[in-house]
Amino acid sequence: MTMERPEPRKQLPGPPEGGRGHSSPSSSESPRRLAELPRDELDYLAEEYGLDCTRFKGAEELVAALHQRRQLIAQMDREAMLDVVKWGRRPIPANATKEQIAREIPRARSMRFAGLSARGLIVLAMLRDVPVTGKETIPDLVKKLKKQEGIFTKLNRKRRAFIGSLVSNLIGEQPADANYQFLPPQPESGRSGTGGAAGATIKQDIEESGLFGGIAGRIRKSADQYLNQKLDEIEARIDRKLDEIDRRLTEWRDKEIANRIRILKITLWASVIVAALALVYSYVKVYVVGDAGGAPTPTIRKIDR
Amino acid sequence: MPDVDYFQLFRWSLGTVVTIYATVITLQSLWGWYVWLAGSDKYMSLLRRYVILQGLRVRIRGFWGDVAISGLLCVAFLLMWRLHGLIEAGLL
């Protein structure tokens, strides 16, 4: 097994609307920054945005698709996106950005569209790569979405639904609360609560702590925010690397097992061939030549009735 | 001049040598894995659990074709063995 040489650390591309306080890259430099990322990072981003990364052979195509997807998300109606999230019961805070909402929507894989508004259906269809004109009726959209699913995916989903209903009946599931509830809103200042209250102005900081104390607190808060952001990025990168290592080890294990089984099969073929030869040899020796090596030579018995 | 059946000699010597060789290699490999994974180091413990996890996550679906062929070959081998015994005893 060969281990991948660690990539030099690069700045992750920020979302177009500045999720978690990221600085928003302009749309012209965004593809350039995406193009600097290694392929596994691009694949991860593509999955996050609901793109099938196996459809894109080269990194350039994937970067272009990601850029297009981000532009599409920027043009979407936030309320329509929230409709999808509520329908899919994905956990997000009420003040989540469009970017964060768009990353949650591909995780809602349900094909039961009851309760989803028309605008939500359009957003869902667009993020599932279903061609929409915006003039379709709800049944048309549902039909298109179902058609796009594919026969094997549908069969797998039906199978999972069947198992789910079995397990649900077995353990006696409690009905879930019908009302969707948002997660608590995420603080604008990141995880850290140091350096004054969240949302306090610099005027209030200085009023509370004096000129230097207020400015120092504000700088400390910014530094903490930056550090938290960077730590989050590093953590996410390490997680992805660990997942990648795990995936490669799994592939290596499967290849190794397949090789061993193949070797076993070849050995068994050789054994069977030698056994067949021995069988022919024994048959010829006993029944044709008549040399049974001590065993009685068989005679043909005729049974007359 | 001793009456030697060369085919029998070849068959038995091949079977004996190959069986002993395969057994020794397999036992050596198993012993090596056991010694390597039996370490009390905390990283080794982590690795041991990971190897067990990888083993549990193996899905037979990926190898079912080869496994089925191997099973059929085993059955064929056992049938030939039995047939061979019947021929040698003159019961066929």
C-alpha cells in the first residue's frame, strides 16, 4: 500500500455568502482557488453540493461544475431553500446562510414529496440536476424527480423502506413531532465568547473596558474567530484525510482478499485436474489393464430374470 | 527390480510435499499476525481493533463468484476422491 504524500495546506474556498464569517471570494477568483485544491478535496466539495463527482473525468470539469453550482445557489430563493430543509427535516439554524442550506439539501434523499411547496420542489429539482424551466406544475416536477431517480436506486430505496417498516413495526416506533424546529442560531462571532458580548459594538466594548481594553478585546475576538475558523478547517481536512485513508485501506483489503481467493481457486483447479488424471489412470489400471494391485479384478455380472 | 508405480509415487509425493508446505506457510503467517497484533502498546491495541473492524466490514458480495467456484471445485474434488476409492476397491 502506498501512502499519499501530505498535500501542502491550502486555503479552503469560502462560500459565496460568507458562511461562518469567511471572507467571500469574488466570483472571478473562486474557480482559480478551487483549481488549486487536490482532487479528493474537490470530490468532497462536489458531494457536499450534491454533484456526482464520478461524472467528471478531469479536475477542470469538476471545478467548472462546482463554480456553476455555487452561482446557481447564489441565485436561489432562500425561503424556497428553507422549505426544502423543513420538508427534509435537516437540522440547520434559522440564521443559516444559503451556502449552508444548500449543503444540507442534498442530504435529504426522500422521494416522498408531500408537504413540499412548488418553489421548494423547483429548488430541489435544480439541486438534483433535474432540468426545470420554472413553468412546471407540481405533478410535473414530481414526475421529473422520480424519473431522474433511476431503477436501481428506486429498488434499493423500496428495499430499505420495507426493512424500515419491518423494524419500525418490530420495535414500535413513536410518532415524531410533526413541527420542524430550527437549531439554535449560530453566533456571529464564532465559538468564542471572549472579548465582550456577542454583537456588541466597539463603542460598547470601549465603554465597558476602556480604549485599550476595548480595542484589545476586539482584536482578541477577531484573532479567536480567525483561529477557530482555521481550526475548523484543519479539523475538517484531517477528518477527510482519515476517511480517505480508511477508504484506501478498504480497497486494499478487498483486492488482497480477491487475490487470495483467486490463488485458492487456481490451487483447487490444479488439485481437481490432478485428481481427474489419477482417476483416469486408476480406471485404466483396474478395468482395462486388469492390474488392481491386490484388488480383485471386477467381473461383469449378468443378471438373468 | 522393484515394481514401482511411478504415477502413484508422483501423486503421493506431490500431495505430501504440497500439503506440508502449505500447512507450514499458513501456520507461519498466522503466527506472525498473532505475534504482531498481540502487542500491549496502545497503538497496537488501536490497530488490533481496526483490523478486527475491517474484518467485520468485509462483504462477501464482492467475491461471491470466486467463492462459489471454489466451493464447486471442492465438491468436485471430494466426488473424485470417492470415485477413486470405489474404482480401487473394484466396486464401480
